Amino acid sequence: MTGARPDGALIVPADVVAVGGGALVDPECLWCAKHFRPRQDGGKRQRFCAEPCRRLFAKAALAWVVQAVASGRLAREQLWNASPATRRSPTEAKGATGVVE
């Protein structure tokens, strides 16, 4: 919700961005580039206008990573050193047989 604090400072949701001369606009979807109204119920910053755009982005990103690894532009060690919040370590991914799930 946009508004003003008692001291007069403008309150703006984190997902609303200022452009050009300071005009406030809704964020742009990372996949389709359309502006969208972000959810107002909290949680992480919304980057996609809808679930289909999030899925298409993830599918394209995975295809890009697979191709980059296959071509040698990206090493698996670089993936292992990526953000731990988004993936399991190679040892955690192995089952009781030692085979990656």
C-alpha cells in the first residue's frame, strides 16, 4: 500500500519501482516483460507476473545451464558453489547406493 508516514515520508511497497523522473510503476515480469501488480500478502519479492512465466523462465534457465555445462562454459563446480539455499550439495544428492537421485 502506498501512502505517507506521519513524518511525511512516502511509504512504497518494495516491489514498486521508481523510473525516470521518479514516477512509480509496477515491476516488470522477468519472462514476458509486462508490468504487473505484485501480491500484497508478503513473502519474497515477486519477479514474475504469473506462475506460467515463472515456469517458462525456469525451463529456459535449466536448458541454458545444461547447454553451458555441455559446451564447457560452465563447470559443475561452479554450480556446487552457487547459493546453498537453492540446491543440495553433491553428497546430499546421493542416495544409499551412491547414485545421484
